[in-house]
Amino acid sequence: MHLIITDAWLANSRAIYLSGTKLVIAGFVAALGLMLVAAGLYHWVFLKGAREGWPVVGALVKLVVKDESAQRERFMRENLDMMARRLGEMQAKVMQLESLGERLSGLAGVSPADVKVAPGRGGVLVPGHSLTMEELQSTLEELDKLTDQRVDLMTVMESRLFDQKIKKMMVPTQEPVLGGNLGSAFGWRIDPLNGRSALHTGLDFPSEPGTAIHAAAGGVVVTQEFHPAYGNMVEIDHGNDLLTRYAHASRVLVKKGDLVRRGQVIAEVGTTGRSTGPHLHFEVLVQGVYQDPKKFLDAGRHLPRLAVAAPAVSSLRTR
């Protein structure tokens, strides 16, 4: 393309040659310039008309602003309604936790009054009108306080239940010989060696030599020795002045000072010491007083109803 530029008197002229690429660039620059000029004029006219209240421009501004406000309000309302529904679901879950907490508190022996917990409040959030941001924030703060209180209560119950579990594990309710038949019971009997009446201070479990002997409860081995009467003997201290004794073993698998867990194999059945045949002689002592081990073993078959504390010594004291 050739462009010839002349002055007003056609005295001077100048020719400009535009190739295809230059022509495209020139057209793009011209279009961009026109767009910028148009945008500037529109912006200037629009703002000036909005400020000065020109009839047509002012109405257009109000319409645009109103539409933007409506869209913004609709968006906020949709989000608030969605948050309100989520809040209702959270409150329903908190109610389930409260119900669970009440059941667990009974098992743990914890009264909610022992912990600073506010009284229960109404159910699922079902608002009769759309919540405002302030109402939503207030409800969230109340829910946050309530969950903190429930966490405190659950923590106390967890501690109590753990203590109960530990104490139960320290009570000798585990059968020392699994599936073993009971021989001589606790109490007065005719001694099989001298034929005289004597107090049998424990339970006998006749078993094959080498049968595993299990710890009736967790504790610390305080004695592991050979005794003239008891033979190879193990004594385990379970705390609270509670001790179990295992006698006549053929082989002992623990030593003094060992920590043993409930049900752990500590020895094997034998016939060492003052014995007429292979069996385990099992004793339970509370404050050094012989108790009937059968009462403890029978309680072990009903663990959910087992009292945490050891039976009172006075009720089990031998005559």
C-alpha cells in the first residue's frame, strides 16, 4: 500500500509504502488507540454523569449498583444458609457425644458435676429465619465452648477408665492353670502326708508336669526360691498388700525383681517340695492373711461386675 502525503498547496509530497506486516501493525495500533480513547471518554462521561446526577447516566449507575448489591447479598445469603446447615449438623453430632458421654460417665463413675460442664442445651439448629452473621458467630462461639467442656469431661472419664483397667489387671482373677481341674480347695482338710487335720491355704490344680503356670495378675516378682514345703516357689506382689504364691513348680521362668503382666507364663507345673504328685499350689494373701483364691477366680468370670478394690480382709480372714 502506498500513502502519499502532500501539503495544502501540493508543493511538497511524501510517499509512504506499507507492506503487509506493517499494515497489520498499523491497523492494530490504530484500533487500540481508538479503544483507549473510547474507554477514556466513556469512563469520564460515566463518572461525571454519576457524580452530577445526569438523568440517563444516574439511572444506569443505580441499576448497575443495585444489581451488584443483589448478587453480593444473594451470594452471602447462600453461604450463610450453607454454614447454618453445617452448624446444625455439628450440633447434632455434639448431642450424640453428650449422650455417649452420659453413658460412659456411668461406667467410669464420674459425675458431670465433678467437671465444670454447663448444663445441656437444646437440640439441632432449625432456625425459623435466615441467620445473620452475628447470630451465626454467636452460635459458633457457644458450640466451641460446649465442645471444650465435653473434651474436659471425656478426658476425665478416660483417666478414670484407665485407672479402673489398671486396677482390674492387678487383681488376681486370671486362672493360673488354663483349663485345669481343681483339686483340693481352700480350707480345713485331712493332710495327705500325715493324716491330721490342717488348713489348706490355697487351691491345688493337678496337671501334667511341664504345664504352663500363668500369673493371675500383673505385678512384681518379690520371691523366687526353693522352699522346703513349697518347693520351687514364686511370689508376685500386685500392690495394695495383695500377693499371690505359686508353689511346687518344676521350672521357674522369672526371677526376683521382674515385672510380669497378667496371664504371663512364669513357671511350669511340677512336684517339688512337700507334694504327693505334680500340681500347682496357688495362694492369695491380703495383708499377709490367707484368702480363698476361688473367690477371686470366680470374680474373674464376671469382670464387668468386679469391684476395683480388693475384698475386705475382715470378710475373708480365716478362722
